[in-house]
Amino acid sequence: MSWSRREFLEKSGLGFGALAASVLMGAPPAASQNPFAAKAQHFAAKGKSVIFLFMHGGPSHLDTFDPKPLLQKLHGKPVPPSFGKADYQFTKVDTAPLMATPRVFRKHGQSGLEISDLFPEVAKHADDLAVIRSCYHDGFTHVTGQTWLNTGWERIGRPSVGSWVVYGLGNESENLPAYVVMLDGGIKAGSPAWGSGFLPAMYQGTVLRSEGPPILNVKRPEQISEAQQGEMFRVLRELNEGHRETRAEDGEWAARMAAYELAFKMQMSVPEVADLAGESAATRRLYGLDEARTAEFGTQCLMARRLVERGVRFVQLYSGGKKGSEVGWDGHNECDQNHEFMASKVDRPIAGLLADLKGRGLLDSTVVLWGGDFGRTPFTDGAGGNGANRNGRDHNPYGFTVWMAGGGIKGGKVIGGTDEIGMRAVTDRVSMHDLHGTLLGLLGLDHKRVTYPFQGREFRLTDVGGDGVFHEKLVRG
């Protein structure tokens, strides 16, 4: 088949553009062959990896990081009409009495950041934290709340934030998954919370287990020797490469070959990273591995440090998954008792993680994000009618708190705020698109340029939203 000069230029123009862009951006040649290879950032940024600490069930901002003096004064009284009404899962605003927090808030660090006595160890790192008190979304059930936080959308099916990060930046580790998830039980949103949605499956999270084999189906069968397996993969690689030569534009083959290679390497690397025997006694104490209550989440936090240290791009830890009779951070009944128990399991490990990352020079390159499904209401929970659960709080997606540290963030600050009783975000409101767009920005990615074609249009994590101003407030003093 012969082409005219015009046809040749029309068909190859995009190719020339891509070639020029790769030279200008300094993209590594391996990126075209290995879809897991590290990719260039859109702009310079300190952040290289993320540790997302997810408190399953929805921690109360009013009892942790968002003090409300007026709420203390109005305890037991109805919500003033001036604060309006909204839909909640179990509660009607006009029937449930307001409930003050029994916790004590104190100022910490040089910044004077106010944190409750639920987190005395985390409070020692107040000057590293940027507390965002004005987050909101519209999902008042656990599944929608978790889906909003994890995927930037209210319904399942969209790629998780970790998948978008790995899609945009690739992996710096040749021997470990780019995206790792650790659970302490099942979560209500299920695996779509760390799934890849319509992105290729290689970008989904890999669950690392604390009991039994760390990752299922990776260990080499005992009846096959290391030499035999190596020869099998050599032959498989040759066959796949020969097949791919006639299908140069089919990225699926490159992805499959990279997945085989990674699985082979993980047989050695995963047991090594999961073996904590080489960690010092001091480090183990720092994370709370010496106490039964903190050992489980402390192990996860220590594992997270070891993973980002080895180049893993995104690590997500869940506290409060359904295990036995635990309800996680879902304080419908006896919210204070519930939160005191849950915070006692994670406070020391999280503080240990921050201290260890900072001591090893990793905090500058690691973004730590803490949050949950949503916040809790300033009034009592209405399950059973008329505020029946007098010491519990209902779900509140209209105003809640997350905090961030590391990755170039200037700590010791508060961004945004809820109203005087903590019912709604009112100042510098931060949507999930704003939050996710900022997270990508801290990693050097322009959230508007991280897109994927699906069903006839270009999709992105932040859909059609995302405020870049929020990013600037985090990184500037």
C-alpha cells in the first residue's frame, strides 16, 4: 500500500508529537515497554508516594479535630432554626437534641493547633499537620461515603484514587505492587474502594494480609523448583515478545508480560518486606507492637513505612473494618466510648509512623492523609425515633475533617471550617474533587491532565471539579 505525502503526515503526525514530547519531558524509554514503569511528573513536587489512613465508619470531627464552644453551651437544646435542615440517615434535625463533646481540646505545638485528648500522641506532631475542617459530600450512608472518599464519585464503578495515582505516575519499585491495601476486616464498600474501575486491572490495589501468606497465589508451588520456574518464564517471555512484535499497538500484551514479571519478583520481595524481625526493639515500641491493643494497626503502619521506603506508590490502611463484634468508628451508640476505644488502637501507631517517616527523611516525599467515610452530627442519633440514642451521633457528610501531612505540606494550620455547631462546612469548603485534585497536585500531577478514555469521553478522578487554590493553601505557610 502506498501513501501520499499528505496521508503520511496525517497518519504519523501524532507519533511525531509523542516522540518530541518524550524527548522534552525526559520520559524513560522503558515506559513504552513496561506500563508499570515510573512516569514523569507534570511539574516539580516533593511528594512521591501516599499513605492513606482510612477510619472506617466515620470519625466524629466534633470529638477529634474541630472544637465547637457554642455546641458545649447548647448541649441538650434543639438545633436553632437558623442552622437549617438536611437529610440524615436516622435523624430529624427538629427532634434530636444537641450533644456537646465530653472530650477536652487543647492547643499543641508552636502553632497552637487544637486537638482533642483522643489523640494525645498524634497531637505531638501538630506542627506537621494541616487540618482541613471543611470537607463535604452528599453521601450519608457508609457505602456512598466510602465511595466518595476513595473514588471521587457516589456510585461504585469509578477507579479508586490509588489507581489514578499509579496510572499517572507508575511505580518506582520493580519488585513490589505499586498500590497496596491493608485491612483489619471487611469494609462496607468492598473491593471497589481500591479497585481500578474502567482503568486496566493492573492499576487496582493489591491486598496485603497480616495473617497467612501476605499475598495470595504468589508463592511458587513446592513441586516446581526455582530453576524450572525461571525457565518457564523465560520461554513465556520469548513467546509473548514474539507475539507482540506483530501487535505493536496492543498495550495489553506489554501489561500482561509486566504482570508476570512482577509476580515472579514478588515471590522474594513480599516475604522480605513483610518480615519485621530485622526492625529494632525501639522501632517496634514506637509503633506500639509491644501492646496488644495497638499491635495490629501498628504493624500495618510499620509495613506502610517499609513499603514506601521501597518505592511503593500508594498504601492504604483501614482501621475499623468489620471484624467480630466491632463496628469500627460508627458511633451511633455511645459515640464517646466507641471513639475512645478506636482511637486507643491507632493513636500511637499513627504518631509512630509520622515520627519514623520524619526521622528517616521520608515525610517530605510521602503524603499522609487521615480521614473516614464522613463526620458525625452535632445532635444525638435518631435510630429508634426522636433521638433515641442519646449518647450516639448520626452520619454527617455535610461538614467533616481530614488532615494531611508531609509531601511538601506546611503543617500547623487549619484550612476551612464548619458552622458554630459543626453541622455544615461553611468556610473554604473542600469537595472530594478538591481533595483529590490537591492530592494529585502534591505528587506533581495536574488533575485535569490525568485522564482516561471511556464510553466516548475523557474521564478523570476529579470529574469536572477540583480547586487548585486549595493546593496552594497547603504548601504555603
